[in-house]
Amino acid sequence: MELIKLTLIGFVLGITSIIPGISVATMAVAFNIYTQLINTIVPDIKKLFGAWKFWLPLVIGGITGIFFASNIFTVLFNNYEIPTYWFFIGIIAGSLPAVYLQVSSAKNKLRLPSFPVVICVFLTFALMVIMTILRPEEGPAVYTELTLPLFGILMVVGALSAAAMIIPGISGAFVLLILGFYRTVLQSVSDLNIPLLIPVILGAVLGLMLGAALIRFLLSKAPRLTYGAVLGLVIGSIVVLYPGGFGSGIAGIIVSIGCLFAGFAVSFMMGKKTKS
């Protein structure tokens, strides 16, 4: 049962990984697997294989979600954009109680956070708001043929987006959008353009290792402050995703609110039952 649940979580993570503005790490926080995930991403083959029951179903679900979303999510966002965004907002909102427990001074006790933690929450929340205001439009260029210079560029792009993916609130796809390679990577996934995907994957592996190492260091040295920063990023990601309303007409509003509560329920229940 746990393997099926992790596969489904991986499927959701895979979908979110290619949607600009939606953070994979935030989804991992929502499903209460974030700490275990970053502790699993290590350059230690023995430890990595020892944790295969955790990461393998996530990888299988994630790959399935990526290929599913590369062809399907465009339809959802083009035809049901507002309800879809409210569903993801619900997922993020459902994770907030679990994140707050990590921020408070004692687990399972609701206490006010310290002043330094509040500052971390405010600063990272402000960062998300600023990123939302300055969000760019991607240019029209789409690369379909691999060259040697492009190989190196795509490795760097893959590393940066994957490292960003480890940070809750920051979207790897959003980084691709900023760098101007989102459509190239998305088209490569959809067309199974393996030559273009190879440097992206190699860079992503490197970025994941470095990003996870940084997060582990921060959690070991200042866990409350780190989770305070995470809380600000998670709250700020709701601002990033806010679609500007619940839609038009009574039916549209009801559907959006239903999606919001459905996302909240999924996140809250799965995050509560999944081991951290």
C-alpha cells in the first residue's frame, strides 16, 4: 500500500515538475516526504540502493507524471485553468499545518515562532511576491537539434533548475522559463528527443545532489530557521499560483471551490499518513 501511495505522490511530483510556478519541493512538503527525500539524494550508492523502496516508486510515478503532463496538462490549463490552479493551491494550503509544526519550538505543540524565524518567513515570502511581480514571458526560440555548445548550456540549465527544484516554493520549470529553455525542454520531453534530454538529465542529477546537500546542511545547522524560510516560500507559492479569482458564473465558482477543498484534503490526509 505504501508503494502505491509513493507512486501516486511521484506522479503528482512529475506533473508539477513541468508546470512553471508550481514547486516540486512544495508538493513534497505537502505530502510530508520532503525531509526523507533530501536525505535520500546522496552520492552514496550503498545508502541509495538501501532506500530503493522509497525512491523507486517516486521515480516511476514521477517519470509517468512527466510524460503524462507534457501531453495532458496543456489541455487542463487551457480549458480548466482556474479550477486547476485552485486544486494546486489547496494542496499547498493543506501542507501548512505540518510545516508550521516543524517551525514551532516543539513538535505537536502550537507555539509562537521566535522572532528570527518570523523574519525568515517574511523575507522568503517577500521573495516569492517579488518573483511573481517580475515573472517574465519566455521568448519564442525552441531548440530541436543538439550542438556541442548547446550540450554544455543544457547541462547548466538542467543543474540550475534541479537545484531550484529542491527548494520549497521555487519551481524548476520557472527557472527554465527565466533562462529561456522551458519550451525547448518541454518539447524535447513530448517528442522524446533523447539527444537534447541527455545533457538536461546529467545536469539535473548534479543539481539535485548539490541542492540536497545544501538543504541538509541548513537543516543540520539551523533547522527552525530553515523551516521558517520554507514556510515563507510555501505561503508565497500560493501568491504565485493565485489565478485572480474563482472564475465566472455560479457553476465555475463552485467547481473552483470544490477543487480547492479537494486539493486541501488530498494534501492534508496524505501528508498526515506518509512518513517524513
